Amino acid sequence: MYRILLVDDEALIREGVSENVQWGKYGYELAGSCENGREALEFIEENQVDVVMTDICMPYLDGMELSERLSEKYPNVKVIILSGYDDFEYAKKAIRYGVKEYLLKPITACEMGNVLGGLKKELDKERDLERRISHMKATYHKGQMLLYSDVIRNLITGSKPEAESRRELMEVGACTDAAIYRVAVVELDIYAKTDKLSEQCKKESSLMAFVLYNITQEIVKKHMAGEVCQGKDHRIFILFYADKLSEFEALVQKVSSEIIAQMNRSTHMDVNIGMGGYKRKMRDIYLSYEEAEEALEYHYTLGGNRIQEIESIYENKKMMDIENTLDEIILHVKENHSRKLEEDMQLLLRMLRDGIYDRRSAGTVLQRTVDLVDEARKLSEIEEIPEELQKENILQEILIADKLEEAVAILHRWCEEIGGCLDNRKNIGGKKYAVLAIDYIEKNYADSELSLNSVCSYLSISPSRFSSIFKTSTGTTFLEVLSRIRMQKAKELLACTDMKNYEIAERVGFNDPHYFSIAFKKTTGQSPTEYARGMRR
């Protein structure tokens, strides 16, 4: 429907035309009616109008003056003059002002319908042409933007030689020559757990990624801080550049913080930003990009909704001795010691954070913990466990967790379950004590003072009861197990090191090297020297 405004100073004519013309039949709706040209201009300023039908003689501003004003200010508005003056001068002015029709009163409804119908066809053609031109402009603009974005992305990722990148930058009118560069990769936190999302959530997230792109582009442009393009996996790439390093660092922080804050306010979604290092050469920009991608991976350990700078990550990384913690976890699983196990998990989480492990490295530690716990389960002859507690299933849950805290919590729950299974098994026939005793021997075999009494003191059980339980559960004695473990460790040292016999003896818990040699030969049929020579040969 096209909107038409009726302008005439005679109320009867306005009413008659308004009521007698079937506007909808011809594709129009009556937007309103005015008494004079001045009132009509005020109406058009506030309302959208496609056609003005006006008389000539009116107070304040007549029809010809109104036509002139409309031709200057609203050239797209069509004018129909409905007048009682058959005057050639009026007709000439009407032509000059672009009036579409000059109708003489009185006019029949049929004549009015023919005029309106013909004008509608002309309006339809113009609107169709405008739509096509608008579509062509939008398509061209979109193509130019995509081309521009491709050029910037190629520069950031280093997918083309520097000379070719410079030529493409010149072709799209991008000027990125600067003294210092830095790349940031921006990602919605939700994409860290994409595998868990429903199709509907993925579609909504794609929309949010588009919002992220627009907000990022707007903020970077406002601060004239660099260039923005869309990257892979709904990520956004920012190429920061400037000529003064002193101002550059603060600018990068300001822009990045604004992006996070604006996305939090607008969408209530968290944003992760990985920041690469500073580079002084255009050809090294891709190195900053690779560092930014690496920095982004640490959100798994450090948490999301923050700026993660690669320099800070490298600077704060610490070497962590995880092995002792894993040993404690295995021991407390075997003991089914819930409080100690909870402390172990808190310590493990803290160590992975303090050591600033990336997702892959942290996953390796968690996977190794699962392997060790499952091995302890198998050694305790527990074969049948529920499917959800199977090693493969729990590993999958842990490794797809989007946050380290969630992964450790899953591991903790599983260890508690396995600890309960082990406890039930160990308590059958007192086997719990035998398992704990063997674990204690394996950790303390190097202590020459290790004895039955020291193990019983550790387990808070009498030597006589322990000996009976141990023999029943393992089919052997405490001393036989201790000797077997010590001899096995001695074999390993003889085969893999250049240590002297007396050094090995001390390492496996013998104060007297001569007695060690006798015990070793009794067990293996060879002296330590003969065994070592044979293994090396």
C-alpha cells in the first residue's frame, strides 16, 4: 500500500474525496488530510508519504509553492494537482516542479481511479528498481567486505607471502604499516563445549558470534586500534597495530576489556581473548597469531572471561612435581579415605593451575591418574564394575569437560566410587591389610629398618594377626614379599645403571653389601656382577 496525503482548504472537498475514492482498491491508503501547504509540509516531516494530492489556491502556502518545496526536499514524493484553473502558466510550473498529474475539477471517480492506477504502476517500477539497486549495492558491499576480511585474515595467519599480502592490502585500500603489531583471538566461552550443545543452541551461538564480531569491530574502529576479521570456528581475529609502544599496550588492554564488558552486558555471555606477543615486522604477524591461539587454550586451566597474554603465561609457568600427588591419590583410593582424597584433588587442581598447564597437558595428567587408579583396581582382582565406571567412559567425560574444575570433579567422583569397590573387595578375608602392606613395602623397600613391626605399626594391627591375614590373602609371607620387591628393584638397577654393587645394595635396603650379594645369588642363581654382565651383553 502507498500512502497518500490530501491537501485542500475546502473541508467539503476534503471530505468528499476522502469518502468517495476507494483507496484500497487502487493500492493506496489515505495517510491524512491538510488545509494548506504549510500544514502539509509539517505532516510530511513527521509521517511517511508517497503521494500528495493538492489544490492550488490555499492560504499560507499554495499548491504550486508546496510542489516546489516537495521537489527540493522530498523528490521521491509524487504530486497530483487537483485544480479548478485551466491555466497554461500553472501547467508549465507543474511540469517544472515534477508534478505527475494536473487534473481539472470536477473529476469523476472513474477518472480518479485511472490516474491513481497509472501512478501506482510507475511507483511499483520505481520501488522495484530501488530494491534491485539496493540489493546490488548490498551484494557489492558484502563482497568488498568479504574480500577485505580475507586479505586481513591472510595477513594475520601468514597464509600468503609478505609481498603478495602487501599487494592485496593496497588493492583493498588497507594501510597496516606500523612500528608494532599484536594479534588477539576472541572467542565466545560457549564454543569450548560445542560438542555438548543441541542444534538449537548451536544456531543461537552462531548468532551470538555474529554479535561478537559486530561489537568487536565497533570498539576497535572507535579506538582506531587496528583491523578485525572473522576467523575459523566462530572466532574473531584482531590485528592491533600502532607507531608508539608506550601507548600501544594500554590501548590493547582497553579495547580488549571493553569487548568483554560489552558482550557481558549485551548477551550475558563470557568471552575469552588470547593475546599473542608483540612483533615489529609485518612478516612476523603470523607468529603473534599462533601465540594468541596457544594462549586461548589456557582458558581451560585459568578460567574464561579474561584476557590471556602469552608473555604472562610463559612468565608465570612453574615446574610441578605431580608424581607424589598421584601416588597419594592411588594410596587414598586403595584406603577408601574420602577426606584425604578430597585434599588430594584440591592439591592436584591447584598444581595444574599454578603450573599453568594447557588443555592437552592437563588432560595427559588426568588420563594418567585414571590409568593408575584402574590398574590398582585390576591388581585387586575387581573385574566387574558398572558400565558408567569403566575407564573408557570416565576418560571421555573428563576429556570433554570444558573447564578444569569440572574435569577434576568428575575424576574425584570416580575415584570415590572405585575406592568404595576396592574397600568392599579388600575387606573380604582381611585382604585390605594385605593390599595396603604391599603398597607400603613398594614405597619403603629402600629403608633398611623396614620390618614386620613397622608395617604393623603403620596399619595399626598386631603382628600375629597381620601375619595370618597376609599369608591367607597372598599365599606368601611378609619377608618373602619384601625380598622379592628388593631383588626386582636391584635387577632393574643392575641392568640399567653403572652403579656399584654396594651402591645398589644401599639403594634397595641392605646395609651389608656382602649379605646383599648372598641374598641376590640365592634368588637369581647369579651374583650381582654376573647378572649385570649378562644383561649388558
